[in-house]
Amino acid sequence: MAGSERDHACDDPARDHQPSSSPAPHKDAVGSNSVESTIAPHQRSVDQVLAALHTDWRSGLSETQARERLSQYGQNELTPEKPTPRWRKFAAQFKDVLVILLLIAALVSAASWLYERNSALPFEAMAIIAIVLVNAIMGYVQQARAEQAAAALQRMSTAHANVVRGGERARIPAAELVPGDIILIEEGDTVPADARLIESTSLQIAEAALTGESVPVAKDIDAISGEVALADRRNMIFNGSAATYGRGRAVVTATGMRSEMGRIADMLMQAPAEPTPLQRELDHVGKLLGAGVVAIAVVMIATILFVEDVRGFRAVIDVLIFGVALAVAAVPEGLPAIVTAVLSLGVQRMAQKRAIIRRLAAVETLGSATVIASDKTGTLTKNEMTARVAVTAQGRADFAGTGYDPHGKLSCDGGLLGDVLQAEVSWALTAAGCANNAVLVDHGGRWTVQGDPTEGALLVAARKAGLDPEELNRSFERLGELPFSSQRKLMSTVHADAERAERLLVFTKGAADALLARCSHERVGETAVALTAKRRAEILAVNDELAGEALRVLGVAFRSLPEAASAHRPFDDAVEHDLVFLGLIGMIDPPRVEAREAVARAKGAGIRPIMITGDHPRTAAVIARELGICDDGRAVTGAEIELMPDDVLDRTVREVSVYARVDPEHKLRIVKSLQREGMTVAMTGDGVNDAPALKTADIGVAMGVSGTEVTKQAADMVLADDNFATIVAAVEQGRAIFSNIRRFLRYLLSSNMGEVMTMFFGVLLTQALGLRAAGESGVVLPLAATQILWINLVTDGAPALALGVDPPDPGIMNQPPRPRGEGVITRRMWVGVFFVGAVMAVGTLLVLDLSLPGGLIEGTGTISHAQTMAFTTLVMFQLFNVFNARSDERSAFSGSAANPWVWGAVGFSLLLQAGVIYLPFLQEAFSTTGLSAGDWLLCAAVASSVLWLREASKLIGRLARARRG
């Protein structure tokens, strides 16, 4: 029911489905005499419950009352788990075993300094502790930002409720509901709070989550005497349950933790969010790398201790600190946090493009989508229905005007309608206007529809024919309703005829073929004439002709019931037989302008668009051809799918891209068939019965405007604008996010590999590089432990995050989807990682050798100067590698200016490196010396080799693929 009752004639509830009186709203908020504190609402009449809550069933609460009660009762939310204190979150940054070992190493180093007093301050220990603290702060900030992003995503997908406030229908966040609010429940809605039913029109509620009852429960408004179990409270609806059929109106009796869901919140509390498949994979990769690097560090420590001439307590401590520092620097322990941050930030960007991601795993899957199975109405089309034509026994009437503006004339072949045709069309539109739950609203000359757009178009057509809703209300008082169902494909209402009190009228609308099967007669002029097989065939032929004009066609019919039928209420679908056919009404929902381009983009990206609709097959085929979805005009119907065994359906889905007159069960079969064929399926849906198909699809996409709450809860993604182009844009963003994750992985792994190789081969080749002259004893390392930790701090933070926010590549939608099941790190990525790591190690050790006397290349510098040169070269190698990592195929110079964050991160890292080289207190802490301009040029020249060599390898790869292609 939409809007106030006086707005639309056929929205009046049945007499036995509404309270007998309406208490005036009370000006105070709910006090001590509320339903919650004084009575069990299921045991009291509707009037008693309304009186106790000081509310009015027609107008609901005022905004002032609602605010006061919200202040008193709080948000309509389950109490979340107690938040972790900030200090605990910060302390958690020190739980990693390697970090603990590093802190122990710092303490041992400080103890060694106290014993030896070989410097003014324990610079090494201070540097290690400072780096650990900075890393902890960065980790804490990163975690906080990820939590904020996740909270923002939660707010984006907040449930809403339809309420009556101050006599007007409104849609508000469910968290703002208060006791006494009047809520409207329709098929597909999730019940937002515990409430006592005031009206019930064939309402059925699925309460399995609360009661374990697998079958939806039929609801009514009658009071229940005595205490009964939750499952037997047929006049109550409960928070978290779902409306599967019908509609109703209820008054909220309990919210938040006072609701039945709140009372069992400990049992139903949602489990902590599961890591996504990508996060699990990266965690596995991180553990493997960590185990490998720790093993290497242990081997290196053991080799140095047992092979080299290590003497003295201090020398042993230095070796141990080096091993721990190498392990800490080489293990990408921050990968899961960085992935979460990048995913969350990317999802926020997607939300700005009207695609709201409810589950992070969907972002990963979007990149590999090969099929988008989309509904037609509202997604590929505008969902702005306009009635164009009505066809009755005497002929065709055309409607002028567009949109929801009810001004426009009816004509027949360009002239006026004859009296008989006028009467037939008027009666058909009377049926269409009464079997209708939409409301047409005038906002200062701008007309809008509250409710279903198709029903809105029928209301507009009725007004154009001179039918006034208030007059219809007086003439035909609604007594009952059989809501639309996807199985019947019909919707009917039962009315009292004011002119002939002895009879009731049934008005029915729905799919022409389904409706005609239930008709025995046709109205011709003022007479009901028996339908012959020939006439049925003629009507169906007209239906096909209209569908061929891309019109959506509905049939309308009626029948009269004897007065005795009123004793058998509530009515069932038995009244939908022996109907009198009134005519066909054709409406058009024009394709979205942007949909054709979006279809072309999807095809260019290797994604196959499929249309699945409940419309007529010819209508679907015409729209699909116009949008470029198919060229052959072939459409398979739900009836045909019904007869197909799975193997035949599997062959069909390979070839056919248009499916019409499809039920939700058929959607589910299509999804499963596509998946059996190895396709990754994104499926759209809006009705409650679409939920199984959305859950089964790899990516379930719910309509944010027309979709039901149940569907949104089942979906992975919600479209805020119900637009097919938004799905394609989301796929592009999903691909970009996944590409960015690969970029910073490529960067981190190759950079860490360079550090490990440099230290490993530097230790093995100590004498050959001139680090230790022949005959000398002691341990001399290529880099100090603090220098390794500094590289990890400077290069693994800002540059990696900057790569995570790279804009999408211009050609990302010209590439095929990522193969199903392909890991985030491919074999080619690993080859690139080892290649870049080897280049870094060779170049860094070469600079080290050049800066030392002896070795392979004669030099003149000191050990301190040589280590500083190698230290700076390795840092610059990693900064050049930032640009390499943007792609395994594309040149680093392609689009290099597109991401200013990368340049900023590189510049910031260089500034920090200069500080550690030239600031005296940092020189002592990190064992560095000042470098000349020539030294910097040498370091930069050697470090740039990783860029040129990687560019050459990419070029060779591109040429090889071009020859194969």
C-alpha cells in the first residue's frame, strides 16, 4: 500500500483487515504504559495495541514524536560486540613473532652497549626500536582506515523501512524505527522490527531464522488468547524475518535488543567477517615466503657463526640481529592489511559510481566475470513505463503523451473513439486502475509514481480516459487482494459494486497468455460473448504484434461474484476462473541510452551479456537486438526451459542470449547451466524469488531502486540506480582493483627478493667483493641490520599503497576476463619477481665492490662509505621498480603521469633517504656517511638498470605474443 488511503481508491483495506476505530495520536512519547512494559501485543486487539502505543494506524507518529522516542529507546540495532580499545589495537601490532624477536635484539644490543660503552648512545638499539614503533604506528593507522572503510560500506548497505509518518509514506533507515511507528510490509521486504499486524492481505512471512519453521507462515490480525509459542503468534511479525507473499501494515512494538531477535542475539550474533579468497591466498603466500626467508636467515646465521671467524659477544649479537632484521624486512607481513585497505578504498570508489559492494569477495570475482545475466525492465531500459495502446474487441485506441503526466488524448486511427470502443476501453482501464497498488503523485506539476512503474503507467492511462481515482474508490470499494505471483503471473482484487450491492467484482491483470487461459468470455460492447478457439488465437496474434513493436503487453479481465461469495473471504485464486476478457494494454519502456554502449563495452571486454526477462519473447528479442545483445532474434521461453533436460539446456546457453517469460526457478537453472559450462556469472534480480539465483551466481546483483530487501540481503552487489551500465562500470573497477593488488604484490615481492639476494650472495662472496681482505678475520656484512630495516620502512609503505590506488588502465576493458581459478600471483609474475630481484642484487653488490679496495673491481672507499653506497643503490633500485611494477606487459612510461600519488611517494622516500645519509644523529644510528653528487649519480645510474632491463624483457614478451597472435 503506497501513500495515504484517500490517494487511491483501490488501496482501501478490507473491512475485517483494519481496526474498527482509530485512536488519535498522543502528543507524548511512549511512556511506562507502552506495549513493551504492560501487555503482550499478540494477546490484545489492534485498537488496544494502538492505544497503548499512542499512535494512529492511518497517520502514524509525527516527526517530533519519532525523535523523542528515538532518544528514549535508541537505535533499532542489535548491540554490537564491545569495541576493542585503541591501546589493545596498537599493542596488537607487536604480536608478530619477528617483531618480538627484533625487540629482543634491540634490548640485547642495548645491553651490549652498556657493557662495552663504545659510543655516546646505543644508536643501533635506538634505531631498531624507532623503526619498530614507526611500523607499528603505520600498521595501526592502516588498520583504522580499513575499519573506517568497512564501516562506511556497512552504512551504504543499511536496510531501510517503509513507514507512515505524519500521514505521509516515507522510506527511512531501519535503524531509526521506534515503537509506535506504522510500517508497510510488501512481498520481498525484510521485517525491520517486531510489530503487531493491523492489516494483512494474504501476507506470508518466512520465520525460519527465529522459529525453525521452514514453511512461510500465513498472517492475520486477530488477537490470540493465552500464551502461545513464537511460531504461533500469527498476528505478529518479527525483526529479521522476510515477507514472501502479500502485503500488510503493522505497528512497531519492539526495536533493537528488545525485539525477539535481540533477545536471542547471543545465539544469532553474526560471526566475524571471513577473509576473502584473495586474502586467504595472500596469507598462504606470505606464510610460505616467511618460512622460506626465515629458513634462509637461519642458514645464513649458522653459516656465519660456524664458517666465519666470529669472535666476541658483540660479534655474535651483530650476526643474530642481522638475521632477525633480514627476516623482518623480507617477509611481507603487511600484505593482508594492505589488501584490505586497497579493497575497501576501491569499493568506496565503486560506491561513488552507484555500485554498492556488500561482500569484498565480489570485487575479486568481478574481474573474472564472463557473463552478465541481466533483467530487462529498469536495468537495460529506463523503467519509465508509458501506455501506448489499448486493444479491445472493437479495435485499437492509442494514447498520446509520455511519462507519468496524465494529460493526453485517446484516438483511433487519428480520430475520436466511437462510443462502443470508448466504453470497452473505459471498462478495461477501470479494471487496470483497480487491480493496482501504485499511487500517482503531483509534485507541483511534476508527476511521479509511488509503487510499481507498470502499475503507474496503467493509472496514467486510466486518468487519460477520464477515470478519476476518487470516483473509482467510491464505486468499487476494495474487499480483498490476491497479490501477483511469478507462478500465476496474475494479480487480482475483489471489490464491492456500489451500483449493484448484490454482487462483487473481481478485476484481474497479468500476462496475456496466462490470463486468457482463465477467461471463458470476452466483453464485446456491453455483452459477454463466449470465447472461441479462433478468437483466442486472434487475441494472441494481436499480443504478438504488439510485442513485435517492443511493447510490454498486459491483459485485463473481470468477473462478477454472487453476494454469497463474501461469506467465503479471504479470497483465493479460485476467483480467477471464468473471467471475462476485457482487452490488451501495450506499454513501452524505452532502452536506456547508455545501455547500448555498455553492452558494446562488455562484449569488448570478453563478457557476454544475456537478457532474462518475464516479458513476451518478441518484446525481449526486439529490445535485445536494438541493444546489440543478439542478432538472430532468437528467444527461449521459460516453458521451453521447463521441458529441457540439463544437457540440452547446457547446449542452449552456449548459443542463446535472450530468455523470456522466465520464472525465478528458470533463472536458477540458467545460472547453474552457465556455471557448468565454465562461465563466471553475474546475475541481476529484484524479486524475493530471485534470491536463490543471486546466491548461486558467482556475483549476485540486486536492484537498489526496485529490488526487495530480501534480494539485497542475498546479493553481493547492489545497484543504486538499477542500471546495466553500472554493472559494466563495476566490472571495470573490479578489474582495476585486482590489477592494483597485483601491482603492489609485484613490487613488494620483487623488492624483498632483491634484499634477500643481496644479503645472501653478499655474505657468500664477502672476500671476492673486497669486504674482507685475504687473511682477515671477523664478520663484515654488505648492509647493516638497521639499514635493512630502514629500506623496509621507506620503500614498502608509501610506494606500495600508492600503487594500490592506480587508476584503471585505458585498455583494461579490451582484455579478456581473468581465467576462473587463476591465482593472484601467476607463474609469469614469479618469473618477473626473481628477474628483478636478481638485477637488484647484482647491481647493489657491483656498487659495493666498486666502492671498496680489492675485490673484482678496484675501488678506494671505506667499508662505511661502500655500505652507504650499496644501501642507497638498493633503495633507489626499489624506487625505480615502482614504475616497473605497474604492469608485467605494458611499458612503465605508458600512463606514468596518471597517478600523482606514486610520484609523491617516490619523492618522499628519496627525501627520507637523504635525511638518513646527511643528518648526523641518523648517520650514527644507521652507520652511514655523506655522499657526493657523483656518488648519487652512480647509484641512480646503476639502479635505473632495473627499469631498462625490465623494459627490454617486456618488449621481447610483447613481440613474442604478437608473433604467436
